[in-house]
Amino acid sequence: MGRLWDKMTGTRYPGGGVAPLTTLEVRTALFALNGPDVPFRVRNGTPKEGAEHRAGPPSHGANG
């Protein structure tokens, strides 16, 4: 399905001349997202764990 599938899933590609980042640069950028003011946590996982997304109330000090 190629580009049609990309359009259906919202996949976007960078413009020409954009150099890809190394694995280390991507990991560093993702871990830099962590902080006390964000409602998520980026951490090292194992290949067996894979990736997951959990939605729920903030657990960092909110007494909502």
C-alpha cells in the first residue's frame, strides 16, 4: 500500500537534506524528555517488555 498506508496512519517523512540521527542521539533526546513536570516517564526497558503506554491520573504529587 506504500504511501496510501502512510497517509492513513499519519506517517510523515522529513524533507530532503535532513540527516538521520544516530541511535545514541535519539536515546539521549528521549531521555531528556524526563522531568518532574511531565506526566510520563521514559526509561530503559528490556526487549521482552517492548513499548507500552499507560494512561491514568498523574502520579507526581497531584491530589486531584
